[in-house]
Amino acid sequence: MQKKIHIRKGDQVIVITGEYKGQKGRVLSVDRDKNRAIVEGVNMVSRHTKPNAKNPQGGITRQESSIHISNLNLVDPSGGGATRVGRKSDSRNKLVRYAKKSGEEIR
């Protein structure tokens, strides 16, 4: 059984602690086993790449590295600040996520 985590791919998140505190970005991927996520524009690292078909010159490229999900909070859809995430049943008895700050449903 997979772990329940508070963020998903495509969510808008804000970094709440660490070197990138305050930066916002979209989640590109989530690794549930390691509790880490890759966020667009956050935790950029330099990669040394060999020449290949995609990059015939090779060289140093910048790309995102993973960040622990405990350092991320969802951005409130109504306000724009950080919010915690809750789960509740909707009218069709389906479990949906909602922002605890505003009570608004997260899509």
C-alpha cells in the first residue's frame, strides 16, 4: 500500500524552510518511497553531461533536484499563502482534498 501524502503532481506549492524558503513552483514529480518531490525552479543543481544525440556538445546543464515533502506546503487556491491539506467526503461520497485555511476544495 502506498503512503498518503499531502501533495500531488501538478500542485502549486511553496517552500516553507531551507535555502529556497518562500519560492513557489509546480510539482513535476513525487517519489512516495523516499518522501521527496521535484518542484519547478527549486533546488537547481549543475549536471555534467556527456555528448549525446539530444545534446551533441555535452557540458554542464542546470536541472531541478528533489526536495523533501516536509519542506513543502500547498498554496491556498483562494489566498495564495501556504495551507495545510485535509481530506473529506464530498456529496458523491468521494474523498477530496481541501485547504484547511480557506476550506476550499483542491482540484
